[in-house]
Amino acid sequence: MNYLLLILLSIIGGVLYRLGGIGKPWNTKMRDLGVPVCGLLAMRLLGFDFSWVLYLSTLLLFPALTTYWKKINRFFGDTDENCHWYNWFVHGLVCGLAYLPMLYVGISLGTIIGRAIVLAIATMWWSEKINKVKWEEGGRGFLIIISLFMFR
């Protein structure tokens, strides 16, 4: 496995995540479709065959990327539209859980949930600590792809 290619795909995923967050002239589909495609290619690079399971995981990543789970704010007593640490945690967790279909190709539930928790914590920490939005958004996209190495 070529780790440099995985890093390159992660950087591309980070750039696409950021471009999707900029707005005009870019569209959110840069993030919503670009990051899952990078994930698909990264999984192939990790040795997984293109199969319905991998395509389903890629498809499930799309809705995970389209929301920051702001509806959970009310459970924490917040009525604003801002994203907080728990929004970023859930965002990372759901992006990680999008790969649950990989159970069908032999990845254990513990590995999938472990990656989802690591991704949730890393996403939350990164989003709370980085103050420059271009690095913050790009970092989230990078983390989603680079953390796929945990499946090998």
C-alpha cells in the first residue's frame, strides 16, 4: 500500500471539503460528492474491491457530510444555529458510521465503531482548536479520508 497516495487523497479530500464550504463560485457538492469519491478511491488503495458494500458506504457518507447535526443543540439547551463541540463530535461519528456496511467484507464492528469514535474525537478537537476556517474545514475532510487506514 502506498501511504503517499493515501496522504495525497486525504489532502484532496480536505481541499474538496473546504471548497464545498466556501460557497460561490463553488457548490457544496464539491464536499458532499468529492469527499466520498476520495474515500472510495482510498478504500480501493487499501485493497478493498469495488463492490456494492463499498459503494453503499460511499453513498452513506454523502448524507453524513450534508449536515452538522444542529438539531441536537436543543438537547444541550442551545437555541442558536452555531456549531459547538458536540455538533462536531456527532458529525465525525456519523461520517465514521457511514462505513457500517463494511461489516459484510470482514471489517469487525469494533473496528468500525473504534474508527468512528476516533474520527468523532479528532473532528471535534480539530474544529474547536483551529481558528482559521480554511484549515478547519480542510482538516475535517483530511481526517475523514486519512482515518480509513484503520481498516487495514
